[in-house]
Amino acid sequence: MSDETLPLDTLIERLTTDEQTSVATIKAMISRFVAERDWRQFHAPKNISMALAVEAAELMEHFQWLTVEASREVTADADKMTAIGEELADILCYGLALANELNIDVAAAMNDKMRKNIRKYPKDEYQGRYGKDDPGQVK
């Protein structure tokens, strides 16, 4: 039985760890969730991308006004980490819903993008620097 035909509860149970869960399983779970609610009618790429931006803003709220150091210390607060994890899950769900809607192979897209990033940001030029406008950048 392929992931696309499994009940939603079974697909959710298959989400265990990053190491053990395939992107295909997560995409199938999201597809099933959307289908069971007849939400595909609302899942135009425009709408999904807007929802994704809203969720990204909700994630940013957890870090607003924190120093860089304080933002790294949120891991000590279990409730905060749960809330951040839920926002990240929302972002990933919408991202994968968009992949479903546009029939994008996420692993292939990541492969292509990382290869472009490697060419665009050679490690010898960008090691320890955030970009071309970094004041520490050698010109």
C-alpha cells in the first residue's frame, strides 16, 4: 500500500524522527489531511504562499526583541520550544502543501538549490562571512 492510499492516522503514526521519516510520507500526510477537508479548492499557490508568510511571521514573533544570545537560549524553555516547533511545523506543512499543489519534488529542488548555493557562495570566499556586504569581506 503506497503512502497516498493510507489513512491519515496511519500516516501520522509514521512520523517518528527525521532520520526515519521520508519527505514522501510527510507530503502524503499533508495531501490526505487537505483532501479529507476538501481544502484543495483553497490551496491555490498564491494562497498557500501567503499562508506560509503569515506562519513565518508567527515564528518570528517568538524571537522578536531578543538578542542573538537570548534567541539561542530558548532551548532551555520547554514551553517555548513546543510553541516554536508548532510554528515551524505550520511553515513546513504549507511549504509541502505548495510542493504538492505544484508537483515539486522537494529533494530534487533542494539538491538543485544547494548546488547553486555552493557555486554562488564558495566556502573559501564566504567562510565566517554572511555575504558580500559583510564589513569583514575582502574586496
